[in-house]
Amino acid sequence: GNTTAAIGKGFAIGSAALVSLALFGAYITRAKIDLLESSILDPKVFAGLLVGAMLPYWFSAMTMKSVGKAALAMVEEVRRQFNTINGLMEGTARPDYSRCVKISTDSSLREMIPPGALVMLSPILCGTLFGTRALAGLLVGGLVSGVQVAVSMSNTGGAWDNAKKYIEAGASEHARELGGKGSDCHKAAVIGDTVGDPLKDTSGPSLNILVKLMAVESLVFAPFFVNIAGGEGLIFQFFSG
């Protein structure tokens, strides 16, 4: 299943890359950027490339941290119920399921605000302050970096999850030589799976949204950015003036 999912996610990532590339071409046209005068050596474009390439890593770090915080809150709630509800350990009492569901639901909404703000505000701030060419660099950097990181996360997370299952199943002689459940190899595989699950299920797939949403937003606001100092941005207008 993890192998099939990793292959499917690869197609999804490729689709997101092609869609973002098409939207980027539309942005270039709508923002009236002259390709003959624009180059990767342009300081604005190059600075945008660096920042854009950083965004997928920043976004992924935020989403993985959110998963960790939600999981820790769930663990603390389970511990609290075992300590306070008599008969829960023996199976004679009923757990408070609604409290656990509330933690998951609240975390899923609350923890997505900072990553969502990062994706929504980055193109607007870049285009407003630094101009259309810097934003073009930001989109290209985010696209190239985001595709590579998303593919890596999807495959890495699936491989680490499969490694744990491989040791637990013990279906081959090599798997049995690793020691099975409770061995040092299994403990290391469990740690890898703990990191791999948010990689393949949270950060990797969500990078598709990052890449496409930034391109869509830039295309929608392109006329607005062009009207700010002729597309040069507020910061450079201030220094030039």
C-alpha cells in the first residue's frame, strides 16, 4: 500500500508541477515581464529564487511540528484518562472518546493557520514590496524546490514505514535476522516510522497545495503588483526615490 501510494503521490506532484508551470507562464504574461531583460543574474530574480526555494522547507517544518504537537496533546490526554478514570485499565470503564476527537479536530484547524498564512502572504508581500520580477523568482524557486522535497518526502516516508512492517512481519530470513519486534532494529524502525508518517501523509502531499496556491494567487494579483511603481515594488521605489 505504501509503495502504491508513493507512486500515486508522484503523479500528483508531477501534475501540480505542470499546473504551476502553466500558471507561472500566465503570470509572466499578465505581469508584463520582459523575458529578454529578465535573467537569473538579476538581483531581484535571484533573491526571489533563494527565498522561494526556502519556503517548502519552512512550510514542511511547520506542518511536521504541528503533527508533533497534536500527537503530544493526544498522548497527554490518554495518560490523564488512565490516571483519573477508575477501571479504564481493566476495561470496565468507558473512555472519554469525545475529548480525544476534540483534540484532533481543534489541532487540525488551529495548527494549519500559520502554514496557510505563510503560503497566502508570501506572494502578496513579495509582489507588493519587491516587485513582479522578485515574485517571479519566488515562484520558480518554490516550484523547483517544492517538487523535489515533495517527491523525497513521499518516498522516504513510505520506505521508513515499510521498513518497520518488514521487520515486524519477519517473512524473510533477512527480516528474521534483524530480530523482530522488541529488537534494536525494530526500535529504530519505529522511530523512523514516527517521522515517516508525517513526511508521507502531511508535509509531502501538502506541498502540492503550496506550489499551486502561490502561483494562482500571484496570477490573480498580478495587475495589482504591476500598478505598484510600475511593477518595481514599494521597497525599490523608496530607495530609488
